[in-house]
Amino acid sequence: MGRVTLPGETGVEDIALDLAKKWKADVIRDSDGTQLSEKLLSSDFIIYSTICLVRAEQKYPKQHPEHLPQKFLMSEPMAARSNVLEIDPIENYFHEKYKLDTLHDPKDWWQVFDRTASQEVPKDKWKFDEKSGRVKIKDTIPYHIYTVNFLVWQIWDSTSMYNHLTNNWTGPHIVSIDPYHKQAREHLMKFFDNWLETHKHTDVVRLTTLAYHFTLDSDKNGKDKFRDWTGYTDTVSIPALLDFEKQFGYRLCSEDFVDKGYYNATHRVPSKRWRDWMAFIHNFVIEFGKELVEKIHRAGKKAAIFQGDHWIGVEPFRPKFPEMKIDINIGACEDGVALRRIGDSPWNETKEIRLYPYFFPDVFSEGGNPVEESINNWVKIRRAMIRKPVDRIGYGGYLSLAYKFPDFIKHVSWLCDDFRQIREKSAGKPSQTAPIKVAVLNAWGKLRSWINNFTPDQHFFVKRPDVIAVAGSYLLECLSGLPVEIEFISFDDILRSGIPSDISVIINDGLANTAWSGDSYWKEPTIVSAIRKFVDTGGGFIGVQQPSAIHYQGRFFQLFDVFGADKEIGATVTRAMIKADRTDKHFILDDDLADIDFGIERSYVYPTDENLQILKDNGLHILLAANKYGSGRAVYIVGLPFSLTNSRLLHRAIFWSAGKEKDIMRWFSSNKNTDCAYWPDSKSLIVVNSTGEKQTTTVYDGDGKKFKDVVLEPYESKWFNI
């Protein structure tokens, strides 16, 4: 019983009570656009009350528009056709959401750039006309591209705007305020004191979240223009910029935020200036959150935080996060990566996931198929959950919409029971792992643990705006359900302290010029030397897409000798290609892995070592290869879209590169469409089927001996006591 959070809704109390019984829920919560009636509030359920404090009260921001959130934006690039150019900076942005800041002198904070010449235009060469809202630039060079970096107020909260457009709300536009302003923060604290006093029935305060929204910019039609779930561009205020200058000894400018129009997206290697700003904002957010949590605890309630909406600056993997003393850490969860993002949190709070689909009309309407979306999510979540269990699951939205789909109601009953068994049998502890520790290497390290690596495919992918569905690299999804210990390390970690001695295998997955691959870090002799030594003395290295990639010193893959391969980018087309053997027989290819889909047909990766073993290719294009380097081993994979086959491929590649082939059969399920996990404390074994078809598998015990042949119905999980 329990461990399930159910959304409530006034007027449908009987539905809520019926579903609470069917799903064995112990918590009822409110959601955006819903309220809980007295009948539900006075019930025996634990009550979660949701509040996003910075947008909870609307009278104050209308009286103090100078305390609205701000941000720097860049105008659309325009070509000058004479020596004078006029630009309307906000022309291509949603006017219902943004308003030009004319309170602060544009000459102090705005910048104009000749992007063709990569130069800032001197301030005496441009002026802003407040009446027309246009910037006039003089002495422009014909046919050079110019842009304006400008400062705006955000006059419609991003989440409120999404809810209005998705649910056809007709009420007033909701705005949020920036608590960095001292007066605004004092107001919020007084408001929160009163809120706590008037919410007597509340057991858990669910903060959604604290101060700053993730980056979500809207074009002139109100559609997504730029989105970065970990982006910090919405954290701007003039007082914060001035305090930053006092603390760090230098002033940030608009270009530090605009970043040539890239807006410091997470896939870009962060500059020192950007890292400094992130740390500055994080320190403020933790201080702000700590004050709220102290009030919650004094009121005799527990504090929950939701990793969404205004969650920027929270940074759950930074060491200061536990200073807030959060009781419950909640995250939206649509796959194994999101599950691990919550489950791998190193702190001692209760871990809860909010499942999709959200009970909104974009899915729960005629023609919608919520069961299909839910089961597709759940099989990925469950694969990760049997490695790192969480404590609770839940839903959000309009319960009345979900109730119209009886198949979904029945499906969720099964899902809740499936989850509760995992939580109870595991006691919330990780399952047993192999003696292998995998380090995922990128520019972010622990700070961006379990954040998906988008690739250019994302740009050409049609997705539902409320769910950031991944298109591109799915290696983390493949990795999330594997029985190995996993941590994230950065290149700076290696520069500071070298490679930790307990690491067995390093994975570098990403495209050149991105934070995921590493970009200019691969020019650092200390880094490439340390990794070569690591592999040469027995370590494993797995490179996916364009690992160690930067065009430098005659090579593209800087670890070309470790991989035994390099990539042709047009610089060495006249260089003769070395011949290497192609083989279909290799440990990595066992388990009937004939149906591998790399997502790429032509890699332009070629051998640089005649001893390289090419396992899969397309003509002369290497798709999968294995190489021995000294006492160690390396694997190259051109791409790894998530599938059960590709996850098994990665599983075997990790064990081979670690030199642990003999250990793979311990707590192992022979059928790649199934997985098993073992908890030694309770002597409990689970075997799961992640497909919609009946599966048969042979399960091996901790000694690598056959334990049992298991037959599983579609999506079934079975438990055994060992």
C-alpha cells in the first residue's frame, strides 16, 4: 500500500477516492489549475500542497514591475545595405511575454555587434529610440551582419504561458518575480508565512521550485524559439550583476549571456565566466531555499522540491544542495535517464518521480493514447529502477481527464503494484553491481549527471513541447539499466586530480565542438597523456560518435592510437587507408546482436592500426570496432540509439573493455529483451520483460551458473528468492 501520489481536483472527489483505492495511493496533491476541496483536505490522506512562490501572488508584481525577471536576448541577425541600419530588437519575440527594459540605460547594459567582423560596435555609433523601440546604428559596413543584445522584462511566466496555451485557459496572465531584489524577497517571505498559516491541512509543501525558470524563449507566434532545461539565462537582474562584480572582481556583459545567439546552451563547453555566474546564482538559490525550508519545518511540515519550472540554481549534484535540508526530492520522469537523475542523488532525501503522461488534454483527449505513452516510458524507467530504486511515484494534472480512459486506469493499477514490489523487495537500496566502475567523461562532470546528450537530430525532431524527448545520442539511456557502478567526471577533474584509481572504464560520447565530447580540452597534453596511460596500463575506453575529437596536429580523434581509428573530415583524403581485419566473431557481438541499429550509415571513420578489429562496417565506414592498446582495450561505436539490443551491446562492450568477460554471466539474463537484478540483503531476484511479446530467458546466479529458465508475459516482472 502507498508510495503513490495522486492529483486531486475539486468537484471530482468521488473519482479521486475511487482511484486512490484502485492505485492504493497514500498522498493527494493539487496541480496547476486545480484545488483540493475540504473533503479531500480533511481525509486520511497525506496532503501535498504545491506552491511556486515566485508566481503565487499577483498583486505585488503589478505594483513593482521593476522586480519582474529579466534576461538578455539577441535580435535576429540583419545585413546592412548602407552605412545606416535600424533594428527592432524584439520584433521576432513574443510581445505578450517580453517587454524592453527602458528603466535601465541601454548604453550601460545593451551591446551591438558587427558579427561579420566579430567586433562590438562602439556605443557612440548607435542609439536606442524609446518611442519607436528601435536601435539605429551608424557607419555600418554594407553587407556585414549586425545584432543587438538587449535587456527585457518577462511579463508572462513561461509555465503559466504553456498552461494557458495547452489548456485554453482564459484567465489573466501570471507573472513571476525575481527574489534577488531585497524588497521582493521580503514580500515573498511574508506571503509564505501567511500561506503556511492558512494551509493547516498541508503535510508536505511541494515547492515548484524556487527562484528561476529554465530557459524557454518564445518566438513572435508564442512557439518555442529556444529551450534549455538546465539553462541559466533567466537568472538576470541588475542587482545580481552588480553584486557579482563586487564578489568576483569583474562585470559580466550581455554577450556573456547571449553567447553569439547560443545562449550558453548545455551542449556548449562552459566558459569560466559562465561557470562563475552559475556558482553565484546557485549560492543565492540555496540560501533562498534554505530560508523557505526552515519556515516549512517550523510549521511542522515537510519540504519537497520539484525539479522543474523554476528549478535553475538548485543543482542537486553540487555539494551545497543538502544545506537546504529538503525532505523529498521530486523529478519529472519519462525514461531511465530521468530515473537515475533522481535515484543517483547522493543525498539522503526521499526520492520521488512524477510520471508521464501528465493529465492534460494534449494526451487525454479524443485520439490520445495515454497507455501507449505510459508503457513505453515505464519499461525504460523500470530497467533503471532495478539498479537504483526510488521511494515514490506520482502523477499530476486533471484527474477528471484521466478517468475518461478506463484502460489507462487499469494500466496504472498494474504499474503501481509493479513499482511497490520493486521498492519493498529492494528496501530502496541499489541492486548488486559487477566489479566495474564506469566514468562518463565530459566537460560538466557530476554537475550534469544524467542529463541527456542532444545531437543535431534534435533540430529536426518534432516533439511535444512539455516533454523533452531525446533525438540523437541515447547512450545514457542504454547505460541507465546496466549492472555497473556509474559516475560522471569532467576534464577539469582529470586536470586537477588525474583519473581516479577505482575507475575501470571511461566513456566519452559526443560530437566534436560540444561539451559532451570535450572540444578544446582534447588539446590539453595532461588529459590525453593521462587517458593514454590509463588505457595502456589496463583501463578501458569506449568512444561514441566523435570521441576525443578536435582537428589538431594532423588528427581529428586525438586518441586515434587508442581507438586504432580516426575520422575523415576532408583534411586527409589523399592519405592511404590502412587495412584491418573484419570479424563477425567477438565477445561484444554475442547474444545474437545481429540487428544493431547505429542510427548512422556512413561514419567516415577508418583504421589507423592494422591490428584493429572491425566488428561492424558499411563498406569501408567503421561502425563498431575493438582495439587493444598496451594492457588495456578500447571500443569505438559510431552511434547508439536506445534499443534493448544496443543496451546489450554497450553491456558487453563495457565488460570487454574492462577485461571482465568472465564476470558477465553473474546475475545475468540471456535474453537481451529481458533484464535481471539481485539484492543480496533480501536475497531477492527480479527478472523483467521490456517488450510487448512473451519472452523466455535463462537466468544465471552470482557464480555464473544456470539458475532457472524463466517465461515472462508481455511487460511482466517476476520475483524469486535465492
